[in-house]
Amino acid sequence: MKDRRDGASRESDVSIGAPRRLGIVGAGPVGTALAVAAARAGWPVTAFATRDTGRRAAFESLVPGALAVASPAEVAAHADVTFITVPDDEIAAVAAQIHADQDQVLAHTSGLLGSDVLRAVGSGHSGHSGQSGHSGHSGHSDGPALGAFHPLVSFTADVERSVAAMRGATAAIEGDDSAVDVLAALAVAIGAVPLRLPRGAKPIYHAAAVLASGGLIALLDAIATLGAAAGMSEAESLAVYGRLVEQTMANARATGIAPALTGPITRGDAGTLESHLAALRAVAPDVVEIYLAAARRELEITRERGALSPDQVSRVGDVLAKDRRPGTIYR
Ligand SMILES: NC(=O)c1ccc[n+]([C@@H]2O[C@H](COP(=O)([O-])OP(=O)(O)OC[C@H]3O[C@@H](n4cnc5c(N)ncnc54)[C@H](OP(=O)(O)O)[C@@H]3O)[C@@H](O)[C@H]2O)c1
């Protein structure tokens, strides 16, 4: 996988690479789906550890040939690549139980955390040799190559849905170069598209993902609240405004984000905004905050476009500022 030091790189030309033996610690939705996808792609899952007998039986039937072992350390003893697929808060503690050498890869699947959280690994990893500034790890170590592998997918207990969802999805990868190469090859093998992130970028990357998913749901909820006040059921709101959402998305893909912005703010129509805000305050006051947050961002985009005069921008800005409640801090 190419190393671009100037930022993230999304690759579709990663060489498939030789399959490695995988080990899985934690047979939850992510560990199980990843194991099933990898095994089907020809990457043998040789060992797994679970503390739960029900999950053990399910994993064994879904991934024939995988050996159930008692501890994270035993998983690593049987694998070239060990995935720690446990809750984020437990990853460091599990890593501390694992001893692995420099030919092995140790990875987790958190969206938020970087590979650094794995430095607790039992062999005293202090940086893997031969890494670039992209990963930031340098100096010699006899520990494993460390990596983070985050499929940008919502995993549920439905294993087949999760496996299918990984096909075509982004797998965000960060860590030591040699770990990144192996994890990128795995991503390609399971049909995902690897995205290499610079060191330290995981929290920002993850915040954007939460905005893309949870943020969109929050917006849809506000839209449906207004739809209800205008006499529409939720399904009707989704049909009516969902089409507009999809058209806007298509426009943003075609033209870029800023040129896709339309509406009263781009026209400097302060009167329309005043009417909206009066109606919201009267009928749906809990929607005012999200409306204003979006409107301020739209005004910023409009200002940067330079199509409105400074007077028009400040008239719109004044309407939006009027709704600042005492004690509320806005930037
Ligand atoms: N769910 C998602 O949509 C999603 C998406 C992308 C990435 N991720 C990330 O993938 C990782 C796993 O996610 P998940 O949803 O599969 O997690 P999860 O269901 O909360 O937990 C996964 C497994 O971790 C083990 N576990 C739980 N508590 C533990 C503890 N205290 N110590 C050791 N093991 C423990 C359990 O496995 P056993 O009982 O088998 O030991 C559990 O089934 C997390 O880092 C998460 O952030 C999740």
C-alpha cells in the first residue's frame, strides 16, 4: 500500500498478498463477521478465544477449523495476525496478555483508537523497525507490527448481513507499515476498500463517521418533526424529504460540497430565515438549535463563495445571531 505522508490514502490497487493465519480474541459481532469474511476469502482463521460457551459453539460452526483456545496469548501463538475484537476500553488490557514477535501483526478494530493502544503488548513493543513517518513508529523492536483496522460498517448479531456489509465498505487502517500492508491486503481480500489514515487521525476520522451516521439520523429526526407539524407521517416525510436528501447528495458528489449548497442563505434572503425561525419557535422549538447550527455553517460556505455582498452576509448573520440564547456559546 502506498505511503502518502500528506494525509489519508484510499487505495483500490493494493496487491492481494499471501493469506496469513488469523487469530481472533473476542467472538462478538465484529470478531465473528471478520473471521467469517476472512475464512471465505481464503485467509485461514486458525484460533479464537471467547469467554462464552454459546459464542464458542456459534463461532466453531461458522468458521470450521478454527481452534478454540483459552487465552489471548494462545491465539497469538497460533496466528500470524491477531485481531483483538473486544470493547475499546478492554483492548489495552487484552494486548498486555499477548506475547508476539516481530514477524507477527497485532491489530484491533476500534474506530476511535489508533494502533498505539496496543503498545501494552506483552513482548515490550517499543516501535517496529522500518516504519515511515506516516505511521510515526521508528526504532528497532522485537515486538509485533501494530495496526488498527476499522471496517466502516454497522455490525449486528446478524453475521451474514455484517459480512455482506463489509463488501465495498471502507476499512480504515493505521499503524506500522508492515501491519498496514497486511491489513490492506486482508481488506481487499474480503472486498473492502482500504483507507490508510495518518497517525493520530483516528478520533477525527471517527467523529466524522459519527456525524455521517448519527448526525444524519438527528437531522432526519428534526426533519420528520417538522414534517409531522405540517401533517405528514414519518414515512411521508422520508419519502418527501428523503428524495431531496438523495438529490443533494448526488449534487455534492457531482460538483463538490460547497457548490451543491442552495436555498435562502445562498440568496441572502434574511426575511425567509426570520419566517422560518418564528415558525419553529412557535411549533417546534426543539428544532431551532439544529436549524441554527446548520444555517451558520451554510452562511460560512456562502461567505467563502463570495457571491453575496458583505451587507447581505451580515444581515443573514444578524438574524441567526438573534436566536442566541443567553448563556449559549456560539463560535
Ligand atoms: N459493532 C460495530 O458496529 C463496530 C463497528 C466497527 C468497529 N467496532 C469495534 O470493534 C470492536 C468490537 O466490537 P463489537 O461490537 O464486536 O464489541 P462487543 O460486542 O461489545 O464485544 C465483543 C466481544 O468482546 C468480548 N469482551 C467483552 N467484554 C470484555 C472484557 N471485559 N474483556 C475481554 N473481552 C471482552 C466478548 O467476547 P467473548 O465473550 O467472546 O470473550 C464480546 O463478545 C470494538 O473495538 C468496536 O469499537 C464495532
